Amino acid sequence: MRPFAYERASDLAQASRLAAGTGQGQIDAETQFLAGGTTLVDLMKLDVLRPERVVDLGALRAGHDKIEMTSKGLKLGALAKMSSVAAHPAVLAQYPAVAQSLQLAASAQLRNMATLGGNVMQKTRCPYYRDPSWLECNKRVPGSGCAAIGGVNRNHAILGVDASCIAQYPGDFGVVLAALDAQVDLSGTRGIRTIPFVSLHTAPNGQPHIETTLRSGEIITGLLIPAGPWNQRSLYLKIRDRASYEFAISSAAVALHMEGDTVRTVRIGLGGMAYRPWRASEAEALLTGQALTEATAKAAAAAALQGAKTNGMNDYKPELARRTLVRALLQAKGATLPGRES
């Protein structure tokens, strides 16, 4: 790990000022924020991130770690611990997909340390990105190429990628946020604003080192998952190479509002498949107003994977993603809701 200056912010304004003008949040940022540290410290040890300054947000936790059920929906402070949200009784009952995505992530030790804001900002697990001895990585060294395209790419993205980068977004919680139309509260030197979660992460667009739409010095302060009748019948399904402490090779977040067998509203997110948490809008449109059967679920899954681009070792991924989504849809349809026998 390289030498760096350490600052402990006493409030949001000070934290933003310390990071202003440094490209915070991007790979080449001179200043990085420290919350739980479960990703940042890792990447600094690997010599992937080389900040000149680290700003600790720990002192701000008391004001930004709340878990609240409101008339507008589920409000989550960005500094809330993953483990706290995963175990919250109201989240378990009313937003089960949120709890499941957090329960299935990382290890118990990491969930006790990691914050929600840090979790959605985590970096890709692409081995070429995480190993500086590889010279070709456009995300780490802009303009150097993408070694994964012709290399080991079994777990790499197949949706929304281009020739500059096929790195996949590794998170679970973010997939649910994308599916459930979450909003992100931000605070920075230019004031506060709220954006849709799906607009937080950027497409590669030939510049994969620019990963988010955060402004310089901007901090995620909270998340809102809007209220809706589909939230209770929600599910997060994670497929991985081993049963625990592993990243998804395919995942699906599904939320349904049903009248009998008919889908009135559906929300679908895909994980392990794209450069960011992926919203499967085409699949949603196909299912809305239709009876949910194995046949319609398969048709929706096919629509969700249209445009997938594979690179050899990840040729299996479109079929795995289709099967994952079909299984998630049918499991969500059969889920028993709180207060009901079936």
C-alpha cells in the first residue's frame, strides 16, 4: 500500500470540500471516501487504487444509518450496515428481495462492516483490473486495451458492453435497487440532489474508467425504495459456483403484483450479466397483463437476453441467465405473502 493522507470528516460539507475537484469515485481519483473499507482497503493493498488522500466518513454514521418505513417507501441511510438491514423485521416482511440480496452477499464479517453506500459503489472483480501486472485494462489504465476480451472471461459481462471493457458489476443489493426503481440521495459542494439508481453507474462508452455519474466530492447519503404492492412478492435468486462467500455468475431480482395468475406489475433486475445492475425492461413489458406461466416466463427471459454478446468462455451465460430468470419468476409467483396462507 502506498502512502496517503488520512482525514476524518466531521460533517458532510467538510467531506465534500476535501474531495472536491479530485474526481472522487473514479479509478484515478486523488481522494477516496472510506466507509466500511471492505472494498477500498482491498484495492489499495493490491495497488489498484492509489489515492493521495482518504476521507473517513465514520463519524457521520449516527445521522445516516437509519432504516425507516415511510408512506413513500423504505428509506435507508447510506451508512447503514448491510447486516442491520438484512436482519430488520420490516425489511424481511415487506421488502424480502432487499433482505435476501444482503444476506447472500459476502461473509458475515464483511456484512457487519460494509455500508450500503459503499456496497453499491464496489468495483468489478475482473482479475485483469485487480492485478496491476496486467498492462491491458482500460478501466485501470485508460487506452491500454481490454485483456479480458481475448483472455479468461468466464464470469464477464454480456449485456451493455463494448470493445473497451467487458467487466461485470459484482454486487447483489444493487440488482434489487435497479429492479425496484430505487432513488439515490446525494450531497456535494453544489448542494443536494436525487437521481434514479439506474443512472448512477455509467456505460463503458470507450471510457470504462469513468464508472459513475457522481459529481466531484459528491457523497451518497441515502436510498429510497418506493412503496408498491409488488414489494412483498419480491425475490432475489443468486446462482454461484459455490454455496457461500462467492459472487454471482447469474442472479435475478423479481417483484410481482398479481391478480390471480395475471401479472399487473413486474419489476426485473439481472446480476452477473452487465457492466452495471441491469433492468430488464423488455421482459417486464412482455409479461405485463399476461398470465404468468412457464411459457410466458421463458418468453420474457428470451427478451431480457436479446443483444447479449459473449466472448468465448462466457458463451454459457445467456442460457444460464434465461434459466435463472424463469426460476425466479415462478418462485416469486408461488411465494406465500405475510398474512396469507397461499
